[in-house]
Amino acid sequence: MKKNKPFLIILCLLQLGAVWQTQALNKPVLLAPGNGSTGYVRNPGFSWSTVTGAYSYDIEVATDTGFTQMLTSRQNLYITRFVPVNALPAGKVYWRVRARDTTATDSSAWSSRFTYIVAAPARVYTIPAGASLKAFKDTLRKAISNTPAVLKLASATYTFDAGITGLFAIDTANVNDLIIEGNNANIIIRNHPQTGFMKLRNSNRVAIRQLTVDWDPLPHALLDVIDVNKTNPNTLDVRVRLRQVAGQSDAYYPAIFNNPSFTNHWSWAFLLDPANRGSLKKVPRNVFGLSADDVTPLFDIDPYQYHIVHPGSSSGQYFSKGDILAIVARDNVGSFISTYNCVDITCDSIINYASPIGCYYSYEGSEMKVLNCHAALKDTTRYVSANADGVHCRANLVGPWIENCSFVGNADDGVALYNKGMFVMAKNSTTSVTVKPDFMNLAKGHTFKLYIPKTGFVAEPAFVVDTVIVSGGNYRINFSPAIPADDYAAMTDLGLADLQQNVQLFNVSLRNEKFMIHNNLFTIRGRGSIIRSAKGMVSNNRYYRCSSPAVAFYNEAASWTNGLYSRDAWIQNNDIQNCGFDNLGMKAGSIQVVFHKIVKLGSSYQDSIALNRQHANLFITGNTIRNLSQHGITLFNASSSKVLNNNFVSDITTFPLTGAHYGIYLDRTNACTILNNQFSGEIRPLTSNIHVTNSTNVVSQ
């Protein structure tokens, strides 16, 4: 018996180990789609419960119970959500999820197996080739009245001109379970450069697939800079000539003088990089405040030449002969596809070659899916695509899923996730405040944070809305628990005419949680992705020549009052090249994290780094940063975050921006870890590989 004791001990330990492993990570509980449910959504959002102690999740979707006939799978998901990038076939599918620990070596058992039946709508409404906009709308109304349905286009070209009213060619509401199958159709919006393609309101489970859309004339103009007068350093004085464009009714870009469809919507201008279509010129100030009033046509020389003079502007120092000037007309116009109060909208395999504002907009909705879509440059005469953001989501419950897309030549940020501050007009008691209706989206059960922009203070904990009452054109918000006495006393800036100075409420229920930005290409004016959200991933993207930081986690406290802090997000395995060279990249990084307050400089308020450490649990890992402009990664106002295994390289010998150059720059952080980052490929002399200031409990290599 004595000889068997070691064997028994080992056996007991193995059994205990097996029990411990089972107890360490429980199986995920599947949530949606419900088991045995049927739906018409071919790119469904799969979701499951959070497992205590889990770091990541794996999911499998198959056509058989043994999961040998796999349709799709994904490993290392850090959010409890998955959307297949390719449409699922009609029929029954099976799905399951398991949890993994931090090392990905220990996992839970697979969850219970759920089924989801992908159904095909029986009713199909066909729009014949060459149909007018009126015929399109008439057929669309029939389909909407008889959903679930498919609206099917021919593989042909449709021209929308007559019958366009308002800011969208198609504007509809209350649509449920509709699939618009584009069948690779081409749509031209003609003679209405200010008109967006489609607006949806109060709709659910709508898919728009396989379309190409362009505008004729375009909602922006490109001009060659043929002369620059720098005699007066405080006056922009240039002569420009309209560039030619292919595939349009007119051989030239839109006229910028005496052209109401353009000049009535004029917004601003910027300099492009002639050698890299879709990119801006590598100068700090490449965006300029111009207006149609600054333009004088030179009829005696050439009908397509103009003299632009803007007194009081020092921007002329950045102009050179041979530059390309872009002017966008994006005031009071429609976006490409815009949704309001819509849930589960899928945009799949869509190409847009232009847009009066941005591409995919979602306001106060949930679960926008942008898959295999492209804002693209149609040919070599194009340098700009959309006039603003690629994907723009404000106050969504569940954030967007953006995968296998490209946004090249956008005149603003690639992805922008945020919500707006609601301005406090009066404090009624410690459990009641009155807010202005601007951007008011609080409802019973929502939670909000209290933010004081002049100090950057954010009250803790979150407050829960009990009731919302309309009061004198404003809204009275009653909530619990009570605001602590000291915080209540600090609420002094109320009801000010300059709204950015007001104490604000931020809805943290509608903050685009569980967002995914994966495997996309961004080459744009502005930030590749600017995030004010939580529980999301920015992974495996290519950020090439974005003029501002490639990935930014920060609030815009001044002027825009956009967003608050970000927490529980992963920025990993992104390829970032030649980004952050404009004025927004100054003192920033290719990846930038910072929390702002407002400070008064001269006669206006501007963003400034706050003292508060509001960002938390950000994981910046495995990214490659090539040719940083100022800094590589700036991690400010963060706690419990990690910067691991990032690679810094260069193939140029100078820095686009002057001053100190840090590979990794920490300021006002706590309990952050900086390890195993590689700088051997950076051939330029950095001021310091890692610079830490005003920070505590930092673990650094």
C-alpha cells in the first residue's frame, strides 16, 4: 500500500486540478440570437455573458452540431460580441463560445450550443434597370409595407435627379426586416451635390448591400496652386486653377465662384499631397479657413482661374506652386447613409466615391455594422472621397462593428465614436438638475456622469435617472444618489451663454460600448479613429498617412463638447505609418491618450491636459509605428493601463514635427506598465525612448 501512495497523491492532485480548472472559468452563457430563433439578418450580432476571470473569448459558427463544417470563427475577442464579416447562408447555423484566461492557455468548456435560423424573405420587389427616383421610392414603399421583404436592384446604372427634395435622395422611417440587395448596381446622384444618399429613422434590422454610389457634380473642388504671393505674411494670397476630373458631366471640378450648389455650402479648404492621393501635405497647418467671399474669378485669363485673398491669415507660408488645394462644400448637406434611432443596420459591400458629408452615421441608435465597405478614390483624377468622417456614431447603446473596410481620401476622421455633453442650466437640488435640450438623450434608467470642463473634474459614482420632465423648454432630470455636497458646491458655471463653459452631464449608458474596428485601411485628413467609449477593440488596422494621430482616445472639451473618458479598450496589432504630422499631431503621438479640460488662451477657450486620471484599463500592444512625427505613443491621464510589445521603426532621417521626440511618453498616469517595446528599428535619434513625468507606480523596462 505504501508503494501506491505517490500514485494516489498524483491522481488526487490531477483530479483537484481538473476541478479547479473547471471552477476557474465558467462557461459563457449565450444571449443573442436566442436559441432556436429565426431572423432575416445575415450578419447577426452574437452576444454572451461576461465570465468572471476571463480575459478573452473564442467563438465558432458552423452548419453542423459537431462544428466540423465551420462558417466562421474568431479567437481572442476581448468583448462579449461578434459579427461575422461575411453574410451567413440561409438555413440553420450553430454557434458556441468559450472563455480564456490572460495567457490563453487555460480555457473554459464550450458553452451550450445555440441555433439560429437564417431565413430568406418570401416577398421580393424588383426595381428595373434605369428606373427613376420616383419609381425607386414607389417600390420601396411597397416593400416597407410588406416586410419582411427584399428590395432588389438590377445590375445596372440608376440616375437620381428629378424629384430630389431635402437633404437626402431617399428619406424614410419605420422600416423593419428589409434587405436592399444592390446586385452591384451603380447609382449616380446628379445635379444635387448637397444631397445625401439615404436616411433611415426609427428602423430595425435593415441591410443595404452591394451598391456603388457617386455624385455628378462632386461636392468638393480641387484646384492647382499656380502662384503664391508671400509679400504680406498675414495675408493668404494665391492664384489657383480648377483641375480636370474624369467621368463627370463637366470636364472640371465644380466652380468655386457664382455656383450656388457649391458656394452656398462652402465649408473650408486644405492642402493635398500630390504624390499620395488621399493624403494631406505634410505641414502642421494644412487646413484653412476660407470662404467664397475670398474668391475673385480671373475671367480675363481663364474661366477656370481664381485669385484667393484672405486677410488676417498666416496660412500662405504653407502654400507652394504645384500644391493641390481642396475645398469642401459640407454645410447644410446630407451624409451618405444616416440613421437615427435605428437598431441593427448592416451596410455590406458598398462603395461610395464621394459624399457631401461623411459616409455612415448613426445617431442615438445601436449596432451599426459596416462590413466590406469602401470610401474610395474612383480614378487618378480623384484625391478626395467623402467630405467628412467614415463612420460617425453618437450616443449609441452598442457601438459599431467596422471590418474589412477602407476609408481613403476622407476629409475628416476615419471613425468617430462619442456622445455630447448636456449643458446644465440650473441645479434644483442635489438630486435634480435642469438641462438644455441640445443633445438631450437621457431616459429613465440611464446613467450619467457629471463633468466640470474648467477643472476637468468628473463626479463619481454614476448617477441613475429616475424621471425626465419637460420644463419650460428644458428638461428636468431627477436622479439618485445625491450629488456629494462638495461636488454640488463646485457646480458654479450654469446657464452660461458660452455653452462650452457650462457644467455638463454625459450619458454613459449610450457610449458605443462593445465597438469593433478591425482589419481596415485609413488614409484620411484627421484622426484615423477617435474614440470616447468603453469595452472595445481597435485591431489589425492599417493607418497610412493620416494627418492627425492614427488612434486617439480623448475628449474634445472646448467648442465641440465631444465625449468623456475611455476604459477597457484594446489597441493592438495595428500598422501605423507616417501619421500625426499636422497641428493635431503636435505634442501628441501616433497613438494618443489624453483627458482634457478647457483653459482660456487669449479670447477663447482651448483644450488642455487635465490633472484627473480618467482613462483606465487601456491595452496598447503589438502595434508597429513607422516614422512617428512627434511622439510614438502618448499615454496621459490613465491608470491601470499597459503598453507592451510595440515596435518603433523608421525609414526617413528627419522628424516632420520639431521639439522633443519620445517613443513612449507618460504624463499623469498611475499603475501603468511599459514593457518589451522595441526601438532598434528607429534610426532617428529620439530624445528618449521612454519618458515618464508626473506619474506614480509605473513599471517600465
